[in-house]
Amino acid sequence: MLNFIIPFIVLILVVVFIHEYGHYYFAKKYGVGVTDFSIGFGKEIFGWNDKSGTRWKICWIPLGGYVKFFGDRNVFSQADQEKIINKYSTEDQKKLFVLKPLYQRAIIVAAGPFANFLLAIAIFLSIYMFIGKDFTPAMINEVQNESPAQIAGLKKNDLILEIDGSEVKSILDVSKLIMMSTSEFIDFKIERFENELILKVKPNIVEAEDNMGNKVKKRIVGIKLSPYNNEINHVKLGPAKALYHSINEVYFVCISSLKYLGSIIGGSGDSSQLGGPIRIAKITGQVAEIGFIPFLSIMAYISISLGLINLFPIPLLDGGHLMFYGFEKILGRPLSQKTQEGFFRIGMFLLLFLMFFATFNDLKDLGLF
């Protein structure tokens, strides 16, 4: 059990710290007072005060964190600024978040999610520069009889160029792109005898186990791959190329995640694959046992997910705050406090529902349902 819990806590501490530090950095840059920088919720385990009066603390429930600004109940658009102005001295007003220009408030709020994206980019950059990235072309070595691939017309020695419009840069990309596909048919662009063909494959969806023994629903097309000309092409990249591929990986994960969520909303996606803290902790522990580099990779992917989810326009999340700022920009004034509170209740319901649903999937995955 500790093998799962310790890596999970380390991962969450790093990812949450980076997220909250994004908010903190720009808050300090624009002169906003910060009273608390908390990793975790609930009762404080330990903490300290810095020179500016910020309380840095670690709390018992390590499933998030927050940065609390001077004088603020929240970081929504405040409709009662007159009361705020009258409550504080001129000097203290300079430290109030809600009295800062709209663009500064937006940057402070958006900085958390983008810090998560930067963490992922930094991790991928380090891996590609010092460990390397695989660029081995993917060639089909075997097509199983009566499989979706055979029915679609895929053949041995076909070179896979693209899947669903995404370029296959490595033999490792094939399973990832098949898994991330949300369409009924998967488009395979292949090269055969110097001719390029596009074939539509309807995958079989089967209950299976991944490499770590977790139950998953896999999209199976029925092919086995081998390196092109039996040559492995694994290279360490220079800074510019490593940065390009790092940004591209973050972009790919974001787009794929949005497509997946869109398919669930549309009714065609498999919602059973949505997981919560329990599943994340389990996978993190399993990956950590494989090695430090896989652990860093899963940290990057969790960081991307945290950044992306926080940009959703749901009150309580950073994207919800940005949505309110958008209304404020369009209307020229903040929404009324009553309207914002109505959105807040809707956001609370949505988040509680998602948490319940993800936790239910986690418990079902553990065989408790």
C-alpha cells in the first residue's frame, strides 16, 4: 500500500505546488497580497511565515491546494467594490486582488494551469534531451486472420504514416493513437509499394488488462508491428527539437483529452475509463516501481490533465473565474453577486457529480462494486 501512497503524494505535492506557484508568482508580480500558500486542505501539519507575511503550509488532505489573497473571499469578479474600498486603507487597497486591472487578474488566474503545462514541457524536454526520443517507423509485421485490420485491407509490410490524421513518428505512437481514438472507424494512412493509401478500420472493443494488470477496455485492430528494416531509431535531441516535441506532446494530450470528453458528452465515449484519486494513486505507484523516468512521464501527464481541467469554465475552477472576467469585459462591469452565486452552485453540483462518478469508477475497478 505504501508503494502506491508515497509516489502518489510526491506527485501530487509537486504538481499542485507548481500550479499554485503560478498563481503566487504573478500575484506578487502585480503587488497582490498573499496571506496563505497551502499544499493540501484541512488542518495544517506544519508551516512557516516568510518576510512578506505569507503563511506557507502543508495540510493533511493532499488532494489540492490554494493561494489565498489578502482580503478576498474568492477571486470571482466582485460586485461590491465600494464596500471593499471603504473597508481598507489606501495602502491596503493596493494589495487587494479585486481592485487590480482586469488583465492582471486574468493573468494571475490563468497562470496556475499554464504553470502545469510548463512543468510537463520541462519534463518532456529533459527526457528527450538526456534520455532520448524514439523515431522508429512502424511497419506491420503481421495481420491477424478475420481481424478488423484484415477486413479493412491492411497487409504485412505496410508502413503506418498517420492514424486519424496524426502523424506516426514512432512505433510507440501506434498503440497510443489507437487507444486515444474516439471514432467508430480509425483512419490508417499507410505506405505500400511507394503508394499512399487511407484505410478505415473499425476496431473491436474488448475487456483486457494493461501492462500493469489494470482492467481496461481496449480498441483492438489485430496487427503486430516491427521496426522498419529492423532498425531502432532512438536519439537524444538538441534543445530546439526537444522543445518542439515537448510542446507538441502537451498539445496532443490536451486535444485528445478534449475529444475524449466530447465523445462522452455525445454518448459515444467509454465513461468507465474516467478515474479519480484512487486510480491515479494506483497507476502512479505501479509506474514508480518501473523506474524514475516513467514516474516523471506520468507526472507530466497528470500535470497536463490538472492544467486542462482547471481551464474548464466551471465556477470553483480557474476557468470559471476567467469566465466571470470575460463577462466583466463584455458588459463593462462585474455580474451581480446573486448571479455569480447561482453559477457557483451549478459549478459545485457539477464538480461533486464528477468526483462521485470518478470515485465510483475507482471502487468498481478495485472490485468493490
